[in-house]
Amino acid sequence: MRISTSQIYLQGIQAFGNQQSKLSTLQQQISTGIRINRPSDDPAASARVLELQQTVTLMDQYNTNISLAEARLNQEETALNALENIYFRINELTIQANTGSIDATGLKAISTEIEERYKELLSLANSTDYTGNYLFAGFQNQSQPFAETQTGAITHVEYSGDQGQRAIQVSPTRQITTDDSGSRIFLEMESSIALKQATATTNTGNGVIAPAGVYDASAYTPGNYQIVFTAPAVYDIVDLSGPTTLVSGATYTDSGSIEFNGIRTSITGSPNATDSFTISPGRNRDIFSTVNFIVDTMNNSSSSTQRFANLAQAQTDMETFFNNVLDVRTSIGGRLNALQSQFDENLSFRDLSKATISTLRDTDLATAISQLSLEQTTLDAAQAIFARITSSSLFNFLR
């Protein structure tokens, strides 16, 4: 088959172009250190490199999450450490007050300091993190969780947070909680003098009962009690176990104090005749009520018997609060250790992914340089042969 001169030149140009392209690719791989500069260089390896790069990005994000979680947990632990210090001081002051030798002046001085500790306690319960979110509000972390309020004659603290615990992703398959609800820490103290109150669903008046509490542990008798209005301004107090009427025909004063069997409560509003409210043993008591109980005992106890009984009960409740705080701190310590361990695992996995990316994508310089020399030699040889072929002509044989 005859090959025309133009075809020879076209084939030569195409061959030189292909060879120069190979040389250019090799030169780029050597100069950049990267073997895959576009997906077409190695489609399978390119796809794998993209997957591994996404993994590296995810590992970096998980470790950023871990750093944020550690910061929040460390702030919570700092607040809990301060709570422990408050507990130790109040417990020390309570022991001092629970002696027969202390006089009224000494009790007043102690109650004044405990009142300040109470304010500090409430402030810590409303602690915020580095972003301004409340630490102990559960999912409602944009709003202050604890606020002091008054219902009738009773001052108490209300919790507006919830039981939620926020969690953060620290690995593809793992989340770790970064906070604890204030309910668990400050409100859930099991106590033998805990009370609960309820309003009868059949009430027609607008009376509201305040949280009931024990003010005299020496006179307190656990039981189910009912405040029944026999007229809009008259009520009886009934022990439902009998039933036995403990108080008959008492005059109702809006927001006035109602006391019986060592229990104190208050009702606001205008109850109607037959309206009723019940007070019965509860399970949990909050730390704010306990501290106020201590202050009230030192300022208003009518006898040393009442004071000794109240402060002994308060010490027991304070010990329960301390154990709550200790349990949460233990949990935080475990989570911090888990975060550090996960951080190290993420780093190892990220480094392994980077090493695999390097293996797939980076240039093997020894191989590339050898290949470059080979392709250059091939190009030189092709050019020399092309020159010889194109110089051949029948006119060379004419004499």
C-alpha cells in the first residue's frame, strides 16, 4: 500500500504531539508532585481521593465539635465546683448553728451569710456558656431557667427549662451530651419532708395554692391533708387518713400564711365554697427551698427543738444535693475522657486518610523521572527517523 507524503507528515505531527503531551504531563507531575491533576488522569483513583478528602473534612469538623463540647463541659464543671464550695460553706455554717451555745446574734450573722450564699447559688444555676446560652436550661437554653417568685406568702424558685440534654456529633456513629438539665441538679433532691400540692379540678373559684413546705420538722407529721373552703372566706383543714378535722372555721386571708402540723403554705385569689386543695408527701425537694428553710429556721424558729430538728433535716437534704452534684461531675469527667479518646481516634483516621490520598494522588518521582527520560528518548528517536524518512526522494538518485 502506498503512503502519500502528506499522510507521512500528518502521522509524524500526530505522533510528535502525542509524545510531547506525555512529556508535558510528566513534567507537570514532577514539578507539582501530584500525579492526578484531573479526573481523566486516573478516574478510579480520582473517585477514591474525593471520598478520602471528604473523610478528612468530616474528621476535622468532628474534632472542632469535640473542642466546642469540651469547652462547654469544662464551663459546667467549673460551675459545679463552685456549687460544691457553696455546699461546704453552708454545711459548715449549719453545723455551727446547730449547737445549744449559739445566741441570737450568732444565728443572725450566720443567716446573713447563708442568704448571700443563696444568691450565689441562684446565680450559678443561671450560668451561661461562651456563646451566652444557659448551661442548666435543657433545650430552652435561650431563656433564664431559674427565677425567684412569690405566691402568696411563699417565696420560691421556679424552673422554666426542661429535661433535655443537647448532644453533639463527634464521629460518624457517635454523639456525646454536652450539658445537664438544671432539674436534675437543683430540683431532684429526695427528701423525707418533700411535699406536693394540688388544686381540685372541680374548683369554681380562682384560688391558687403556693408550694407547700415544712417549716417545723419537729412538728411535721407526714399525711394527706386537704384545705376545704366551707365559705369564700372560711376553710377547714382535714387529715384525710381519718378523716379528722385539724382546723375548723379558720378565716381566709388572701396571700396569708396557712400553717398546721409543721407545714406552711399560702393561697391567693378568691376561692369559692366547696373549693379544695390537697397537700401530700412528695419525693423531691429543691435546693433553694432547703437553703431558705435554713435561713428561716435561724431567723424565726420558736424553740431550740425546732431549730435542731430543722437543721438536722437540712443537713441531710444538703448531703443529697452534694451527691447530685458529685454524680453529675463524675458523668462530666467520663464524657471529657471519651471526647479526648475520640479526638485521638479522629486524628488517627484523618492521618491515615491523608496518607492514602498521598499514595493515590502524589507523584512517584523516581518512576516519573525515569518515564520522562524514556519518553524524551522516544521523542528524539522519532524525530531522527522522521527526518531520515522525509529526506528520502527519487530526486536524490538523479545524476
